[in-house]
Amino acid sequence: MLHLPSMITYGFFSFILAFFNKALFQLANFNYCLFVISSQLIFIVLSFQILAYFHFVTIPILNKKELYTLCVPSIFYCFSTVFSLQALMKLNVAIYVVIKRCTPALTFVLSVVILKKQRLDLKIGLCVLMMTIGAVITSTGDVSYHFQSYLVGSLSVIFHSLYLLTVQRFSEQKDSNDVLYINSLLSLPMISIFMISLSNELSGIQSYKGYRTVHFWFYFILSTIGGGLLNGATFWCTIKNSALTTSVVGVLKSIFQIFFGMFVFDRLVINNKTILGIILSLIGGTLFSYFEYMNKRTKSVLVTNEPVIEHDSKPTMITEGTK
């Protein structure tokens, strides 16, 4: 049975966060993504500390082995988030969403190559190809084409896929809330080091003139809290439903994001290429999620219908873990 509250919550925050961040960058002219990411991570860590104080959650204890294990996905997370926000600064929201919609397909392909847990069949391959072609056609139809932003957006997709695959291994031994907290805790110093040593953000933040304006604080608070709540909502939806359900909800919200993204902030110049590219990307993403759902459902039915064997007069169901 699907858990609708978690699905609606995830869909809402996933839909709205791109617009919160874009408003902060464009309307408030606050183009300091590392500081924004740091603020979101601090919000997550502090939220866990407050909830733990009132005994709603338990703060996980890290050992050295777990620390080293989760360092790699945390690094991928940092690069993914930084590249995503850098791309969002330059790209129209609709174009940005089209590029990010390639993440599930790339994750699936990389899981076949790296994890070797499944095979890439023809239908899935065609969906991946359709999404990729759609993104390429959309980029060629973008009259405000900015190669660097497309390159950065593509890198964010690659690193986000690597993050999902590496964190998947670790989350098999840890609770999802623990993974969220540990990932945020490890990512925060990395982002802070990037901000201090590898960019000019500190001087830009100090010289920013909009701190006394209401709209800056409005967008900044929405972006900070929204980023933290989206992380929590993602794990909540995955726990209550499945990773596949979360992906399907992501496809549905992306349709609305693309539609609204065409007409807000920097309006997208619509032509035949952008329309064709967006349609191909949406069809490919929707079919990809549908085929994945049917594959998961078929496997679930096969496992459920496995024969029952007698052992010490007690029936035991043969499952994947007992074969």
C-alpha cells in the first residue's frame, strides 16, 4: 500500500526547491552556492540534534570503518550538489530539470556496469537513449546556450549517480536516517574547506549588499529549510514506499517543474527543438520508470509464488536470501 503523505511531501519539496534556489540566485542576486549548501547541511545536523534532545531520534555513533566507508559517497554528494547549483545559476529551470532527469537512467546503467546486479535490456536501453537524445536536442534549441553550464549540469548528474550507488551499499547496514545524518556531518567540513580555500565566496559574502532586504532573507530561509526538508522527505518516501516509488514521483514532479520553469524567472525561448527535446526526455523518463516498476513487480510476484517446503514440520518460504 502506497504511503501518500510521504509521497506528497517529497513531491512538494522536490518541486519547489529548484524555484527557491533560483529565486535566491537570480532575484536576490546571491550567487554563493557553497554557502547555501553549508547552510542546508547545518540545518540538517542541528535538526537531528534538537530531535535527539527530545528523544525523537537517536544520533548514530560512528566507528573508523564506517567513517572511511561513507567518506566516498559524501565526496560525491558534495560535487553533485555544488555542480547542480552552479548549473541552476545559469540555466532556465526547465532546461535544468531536463538535464537532471537523466540521473535515474544513468544510475541504472552504472549499476549494471559497477554493481552488476541487473542486466540492461533493450527497452531500458531505448529509454536511456531517448532521454539522452532529448537532452541534447533541448540544448541545441536553447538560444541562450551556455556550454559551461551544460557541462557542469552533466557532471552533477554523473556525481549524483555515483553518490546514489555508493550510499546504497552503506545504507544496507545502516538506517536511512543515520545515513542522512552521517552524510551531512561529513559533507559539511568538505564544503566549508571548498568555500574557504578554493573559491572567492568569502569575500563575496562579506561584500554582499542585500542583507538588509526582506526578500533576501525570505528566499535564503526558504532555500535553507527547503533543502533540509527535501533530504528528510526523500528518505521518508523511500522508507515508507520504495526507491522506485520515489523515482516515479520525481518523474511526475519534473513534468510540472518543466512547465512552470518555462514561464518563471528567465523565460525559456520556445521553439521546435526545445519542445521536441523536452517531450522526448519526459517520454523516456516516464517509460523508464514504468518498465522498472513492471520489472520489480514481476520479481515480487515470482518471489511471492515460490514453493513452500517442509522443514521440521514448519513451512518455510524460499526467498532470495534463502536460496
